[in-house]
Amino acid sequence: MKKALRILVFIVVILLAGGFLYWQFIKKGVVKDALEKAVSKGTDSLYYIHYESSKIDELNGDATFNNIVLQSDSLQDKLYLNDTSVAATIFNVRIEQLKISGANIPSFLQKNTIEANRIDVIRPEITIINTGKNEDVKLTAADSLALYDRITGKFKSIQAGEINIVDARISFIEGKNPAHTVLEGVNIDLKNLRIDSTRNYDNIVSYFIKDITSKVKKVTTKDAKTGNEFIFENIEYNAPARFMKVDHVSQRDAKNNRVLIDLKANMVTGISTNDFILNKKLKADSLTSNGGTVIIYRNKKTGGTSEEIEIDNNFFDEAWIKNIRLGSTTLLLYKKAYPNEPPLELKNLRFNASNIDNIYNGTNLKRLISAANWNISGDGLNLNTKDNKYRIALGPFLMNNQQSAIHINYVNVVPLLSVQEFVKSLKVQKDRYDFRINNIDITGTDVRRLLNEQTLVAEQADMQPQLSIFNDRTVDYDLSSKIGNYPQQQLLKLDFPIYIKKIIINRGNVLYRERGRLSKQTGDVTFDNINGSITNVTNIREKIAQNNTMTLTANTKFLGVANINTVWRMSLSSKNGEFSASGTSGPFDATKLSSITEPLGVATIKKGQIKSLEFSLSGSDTKATGKETLIYDDLKIVLLKSNEDSTDELKKKTVTSLFANIFTKDQNPSNGKTRVVKIDYDRDITKSFFYLLWKSVFVGAKRTASGKNDF
């Protein structure tokens, strides 16, 4: 009996050992056969799977598969043969290694279930081809069972404590074209995954929404229309914490290889992961970036000469973001027609937008500009004029959409040539400008129209102008016609729609310096502490129809001695430059005028007191008419001539001065009668508007002093 028992035990051991050896011999084939059948059955025989080698430890539930390939040659062939029956999406998968730990292999073989503690997918390469068929079809709960079958290969359930995808590469392709989007270095960690046929599509995807964390080294995507390439580097997406980080975002222009966007340290927080995964929409609480560089092209409007800004809105059309903050950024604006010209450069731009909740159709840039509370600031810009004679500088600025306000520290126009170099470069007389406008505050601004339509509409602008002008009269005259160049006429020619209800001038200063043609000397005309306003500054047809007059009212200190008040009214609807001007002056010492009459009028005033001046003019492109009253006492003048021995000195014209004083009325009123003279001055059309004004007043003063038209 004992012997028989020993023999039985021996036989059982032999059978078990033989069975174990047999299992070890066939188990890989059994598992492989089961996998291949599951994939074939689950995909309606469209896909097949194979791998080079495997290692299976059924006792511990561990398995390793090497060089796995999952693909469909039949679908691929149909695609390249333009077969319209091909499925909407084709998947090609290659996995270097798949590791499964703690798996229930008997359950896999007998019950068609996958259960594992951990699954590691090492260096997979996934290619997803969109054939273009059924491109807009969206999955619903009704599709969930079919979707489950397609995903799981008709397993009853899939359950894993943790799934890790390591160093994956994912490519997206449209039809037979090269890949338009590539994800490299993809690392995903997904915990507590459970999928079965009782769960609908939302349940399945909810794992990706709630529990997934992932990192991607690089994403490259090309715009189908422009060919421009977007690159995202070092991306981290954390579904539980609802944030996404992108270390570096860049976009490159396919035409000239120029980097259009280069932004660092970008982060999106408060992400609606449901929208992000299910609807492919970026809906979040905030988007922040440390900034970098952004390039924007300016292009001429169709049928006009003005420019508009071209911005790619594709990204923003797919984004719903409540708050946006952009750190220090350099903005370069190129002319699209001349991409090789140096750009306008705005440095240290900072942008903040908040409370964008009321934008329901995506945060399109134009919609954001018009509806959100935002502000943008920067260090300004510098550019040279086309003739390289001036540099224009815009100082630090702040634009606030919520407050409808713009502040600019200064606008500066600086000559690049010295006075001597400028004069040497001239063929005919031309003014040399050097001015700075400080503390520009524009309020009541329609910022939306300014950015979207390049139209400035504002209630008020405050500024402090500092203007210096030089003209050398020894240079040949510019004999070209100046008709059409009055201030209001130049405003109407401006190809930039503008309406400012009121401009306030605070503590302005004007210096006009001229080198006399006869004296060869230089004289300064100064207007200090200018305070005033300009109303109805516009070239917009609808605004002109409501009010066709632009009015300037100002008071200033002339030559530091005389208080002057003036009012100019300029027609915006007149075809011949209609205007009117009036002014008054308080008392001052007439001898103070010698600083300008000597170099510019070749005369000096030895004696006299100006008590008041009052004038009123009306004019057009060709003349000015009006009247003037100059009240003065004890006036004595000396006429001068050039000194042949010195180019810097003038000599007294003794005889001429004698006759000048004889025929000059030394006071007004005289003999109890106040002389009021008429002004009827034909414009020299080769001279400017301002020349017409001062010349008309000067002629009136001469007539008053002489009692006749000329000396």
C-alpha cells in the first residue's frame, strides 16, 4: 500500500511537473493567441497585434512584452488608394516594451477581464490618422458600448491600480499629408483606472479628467493655412490640481523663418478639465506668462493707405479664460509689404485682463479688447523717419480699457542732424523741428475702436508741449505752393480717423529761431507758459457734419514780457481754407522787441511803450482781411544795415533812420484820435499759415506807426 501510494505521488508529481513544463512551453502561445483574437474580434478584424518576445510569470502575475505592433494594413492601403469606405480614424501603435505587474492571468484567459496592479508602457509611438471622413461626428452616451468594445477589445472589464506611459511619441496626420502635430517625450501617470461595459463614455473619460497627470517635453504643430509652426516645450498637465504649465511657447513664420512668438514660464490655472478633455476647449480661471517676444504684422487696408494689425486668433477662439497676465514682453511690428524693414519695437509690454466672464463665445482677441477689463503698459518705442533726419520716441505708456484712458509720458521728435548739418542738407528753406510733448492724458477713449479700427475717439486730451523751430532764411526760397497746408487741411488729409472733443494745453512753450536773410544774424521769438484748448479736433465726416469748426483758444507770455490772448477758428468743411483769428496783448516795453527786430527786421527800437494790441482777421487760402488797433507811446526806431567789416554786426542807417522817425507816428492815439487800421494782405502762397498770420499783424502795426501803408 505504501509502495502504491509512493508510486501515485510520484505519478502526480511527474504529471504536475510535466504539466508545468508543458504550460511553460505553451503559455506564451496561449497568451499571444488570446491577445490576437481579442484585438481582431474587438476591431472587426481591422487591426492585428504582434510582438517579438515576452516573459510571463503567472504565479506573481507579471508579464513583459517587447516590440509590440498594433496596426491595420488594410485601412492604410485603402487610405492610399483613396477608398471612401475607409474608417474616419486610423491608429498605428508601436510599443518598445509593455510591463504588467500583479496581473490576474487566469482571469484574463478564462473570464476575458484585465486586472493588474500596474501597467508600464515604455516608449510607445502612436500615429493617429484622420482620413477626413465623419470629421465632425461627436460621441454621445448612446455610442458608449460600441466605444467600449472598440477600446477594450470586448473584454468584460479593464482594471489597473496605476498606468504609466513613459517617453511616448504621438503624431497626428490628416490623410496622406505629413504629420501636422507631434508630441514628444510624453509621460503620463493614471491611477485607479476601471472600465467596464456598464460605464458610459463620460465615465471612461472621467478618469482622464480627474486623475491624470502628464508631462510632455515638446509639442510641434503646424497651421494648415499659413504653414506657421507652433512649438510648446516642457508641458505639465495636472488634472487633479487643474493646472497646466508650459515652460516655453514659440511660433515661427514659415515664409521667412522669423520667430513670431517666444514666451517663457506660461501657466494656466483653474482649468475646467471636463471642457479640456471632452470639448477640446481651454476654459480656465487664469493664464499667466512671464513674457518674451511677440511679432505682429501691419498691413494696408484694402482700398486705403492706413494700416491694420493682423493677429492670428485661432488659439484665442478656442479659449475661455477669466483672467490674463502677460509679463515683460517685447512687441515688434513689421510692415507686411516690407518684412525686411526694421520694425517698430515696443519694449517691456505688460498686459492684464480680468473679469472676462461675460465673453461666452470664446476669448477672441477683438472680443476681449471690447468687452473685458484690461490694461496694457510698456516702455514705448523709437523709430527714425524715412529721411533719417529725425528720431521719434514714444515714452512709457499705459492704456486702460476699464477707465477708457491712455497715458503717455512723452512723445519726442529729435533731429538727428545738427543745425549746421541740417542747413547744409537743404536745397530750399525748411523748418527744423525739435519738440517734446509731455504728460499726455487721453480720457473718455473708445479703446475698442482705436485697436480694432485704428480710429481715435476721445472726450479730452491733456498735454504739455515744448516746441522748438529753426529756419535759416539765407537758404534759397521754397517756391512751391503751400496752398492746402493749413492746420485744419492737414488734419483732414490725415489717413487716421480722429475725434478729440477737447485738447487742453498746459504750460506749453514755443521757441521760433530764425537766421535773417539780410542780417545773417539769429533771433528768437518765444511764447512761454502757453495755456489753452483746442475743441472739435476731427477729420471724421459724421463729426464734421455735427460741428464744422475747430477752435483754438490760448494765452501766453510773448518774449517773456507781453501777455497775449488769441482765438483761432478754422473751418473743417471749407474747400478754400476759411479761418478767423483774433488776439489781444497787454502792455510791455517796446525796446524788448529789438531782440527779434534787429536780426529779422534789420531795425532796432530805441524807445517806446506798447500799451495794448488788438486785432481780428478772417482769411482763406489766398488772403487775410481785418482790422488792428495798436496803442503805444514815445516810439523811436533805428534802421540797420550789414557791416561789411563784420558778418556778425549791423550798422546804423543814419539818414534812413532819421527819415523813418520823422514819418513814424510816435504815439497812438495822437491829437485825441485813435488810429484803427484795416488789414488787406494777399498771401504769398509759398509761405505758411503762420507766416500769413504774423505778416498780417505786422503790416497792421507798420500802417499804424506810419499812418500809411509802408515806410
